[in-house]
Amino acid sequence: MRHNKITLLLCFLGISVLMVYLLMRIEDSERRKQAAIIPIDLPYDWVGMINKTPIPEPSGVTFHPSRKTIFIADDGGFIHEIRQEGTVVQKGELNGRDLEGITVDPTSGWLYAAVEEEEVILEINPQTLQIRREFKVNRLFEGKPLLIEGGMGIEAITFIPDTEHPEGGTFWIGNQSFSRKPNGEPSVVCEVVAPLRTSEATEAEAIIIRFFEMNLLDISGLTYDAQADSLLLISDTTNLLVELKRDGTILHRYLLPGDDQEGITLDGLGYMYIAQENGQVIKLADSRLR
């Protein structure tokens, strides 16, 4: 009889522990769902504006890990390289191309800038700021037009390195849209492959291999958070920073400081840089939970 009581007690304890575990999982799942829906203030410590003089209409920003500098693209077709404390390293013009985003392949060190409306990715030498190659992004995905000709065009770009990928990694681009109408221009984030390693052609095609339609407008900035293996996306109109997995799952929505945010990058040292249309590049100590 005593043995049966002990067995029943152990079963009861086991069931209780299991129920507590399941309730904790449900609570955690609900908390994650709420975090993906309800925006919260971005946790950060203000460092300040780093560029000494305003940059006219900056449209993208990226941190170069080997040069330890920040590259900024502007709407007038200029690229600016500055140090982390803001001093200017160099400035170059890319023939007036409408640059709307900039990123870097950390393995090769090459810069890549997105040209709005042309839907072109430029490969740029970081030392000379000269264009080496161009990759025209095919506007279609499985026959469906995603990047509408005559539309707002690419507004954001980032590169995710992958040593096992034949091209060394893939690009992710954001298409700007101000419409949620069924037949309007889609607000999408697309993964794009360009022949970075398998071709030496000065002009080649890049193709969209998958995409996610977003339920927010005005995608203006995009970067890769290597530590979290997630994408950080800026929506300028709504002042939102959206963190999402590479499968499109939204993890968090954060309210951004400032206005007219056009680009975002991380330096891997705990700092976030945001380029604003008013010419400022602001630096924040990133305090998001890891």
C-alpha cells in the first residue's frame, strides 16, 4: 500500500511539473506574439551625432569590419567614409547614381550599393570608391513582378555572408512602397543571389530566390545582426525598427528615436548607427536583449 502511495505521489509531482512547464511555454509564446505585434521603445543609451558636418540626404550606412570605418551613401550619388568618431576619411562620386542603400561583404571587403529605380547593385572598391561591377536585379520572381518598373524601387540592402554558399553569401533588399492596396506596389524584403564569385563579368544578372511581403510601409533601411542571426528593418514613415528571422518571422517591433531614418548598421561592438535624412548619423549603445 505504501508503495502505491509513493507511486501516486511521484505521478502527481510529475504531472504538476509538466503542467507548470507547459504553462510557462504558453506564457512565453504569448509574450513573443505580443512582442511581434506591439511596438516597444528601443532599449538604448544615447551616444550622439558622430558626423561633424551634415551629409546631404544620407540614404544608407554600413560599418566596414576590416577598415573599422563607416560608409554612408547619399541621394546625390556620393559615398562618404568616416571614422567612428566622425572624422572624414574620403568622399567619392558615383556619376550621380541615386544610391539608396549600402552594405559590405565582410569576407572580401567590397562595398555594394543599391541604385533606386534602376534596380542595380554596384560593386565598389572601398579604397578608391570606384565601381568595379554592376548586377542588375531581375524584377520577377517565378514570373511575378515584385520590383515594379516605374515604382519606388530598392530602398535598402544588406549582405549576409555564408562560407558554404558558392557566391559567399546573399543580399537582402527592401522594396519601398507606400500602398497596401491589393494591386499596389508590394512592400517586400527579398533574398537576392548575384554571381560575386562565379563570374568576372562587369555586368551580370542577380535573381530573387525568395521574398516576404511585409505588413508595413516605407522600408528605408536594412542590416544583418550577426550576433542574433536576424534582420533589422527600418520603416521610416512609422518610425519602427522591426527585427525578423530569415524565414520572415517577426520577433520584435521597436519605436525608433529621431525622424526620417534612412539607414541602419551595427558595428559588432554593441553600437548601432542610424542615418537620418536631415544629414545626421546618430550612434546608440544597443541594449536589446540577446
